[in-house]
Amino acid sequence: MLYGIGEYCRVGRMDGAVKIKVEMSSGFDLNLFIFNSLIHGYCKIGQVSGQS
């Protein structure tokens, strides 16, 4: 599962990455790798907000 999130984020498929994260959140502790992968994926596709 962790590999799947990283790969989805690497290619900019955030819909798939978020779907896996939601599925994992019911049975696994979400960790730094998951959140870093999601942040990187959103940056890659240019969906970053809150910049100062």
C-alpha cells in the first residue's frame, strides 16, 4: 500500500493516492512518508495554497 501512494504521487495521480490514504486511515497509522508523498504530489501538479 505505501508503495502505491508514492507511485500515484510521483506521476501526479492524486485521486488514486488520496483514495488509498482514505482506505488506509481506517486500519493503519498514517505516517510521515504518506504525508510527504501527498505534499510532493500536490506540489508536482501545482495545487499548493497558503503561500506567503
